[in-house]
Amino acid sequence: MMDRKLAYVAGPYRASTPHDIVENIRKAESVAIKYWRKGYAVICPHKNTALLDGILPDDVWLEGSCALLARCDVCVMMQGWEQSEGARGEESMARDLKMEIIYDDGQNA
């Protein structure tokens, strides 16, 4: 069995419209596929909690995502992560954990 690094995709999820949320999910999915193709096992929290907004408080999803991130080897920062409060927190957490951080260039694999 191949020993794969576990990568976490961080980037914007929330948006002003449901359409834009779906677009953010699609962008994260594309990044996840890219890193699967590169040989990583990938956690994409955008897909894990897609469109569950409002079912539970946002803190539940954010804390859950932090629990997932803490178990990863690599944090992949999507393009546009700087505009996301959640992604900025994830980047800070990854730094605190001395985790490898990849700043994705947005190009296809």
C-alpha cells in the first residue's frame, strides 16, 4: 500500500448567494481533484459539509474542519484564500502546527 500524505484544502466557502457558495465548492473540488492526481489523499471540507448551512451553527462546521486539519500532513491554500476569514484561520493553524503549506497557483495539474 502506498503511503500518501493527507492534504487539506482551505479556501473560501461562504458567499453572498447560494450560487456563489456552490461556485466556491466547485473550485475547492477542482483543487481536491488536482491533489488526488498528484498522489495525496485529500480532505475537502467544502464537500464534506456542502450546503449544510443553517442546520447547525457555523461554529460546529468550523470546529469540525479544524479537527480534520489537525490530522493532516499538508494544508493546500486555494487561490483567494486571503479573502476568507475561515481560510486565514486555517492557514494560521497550519503554521502553528508547523504543517507543510502549499499555496496553490490555480493552474490545472
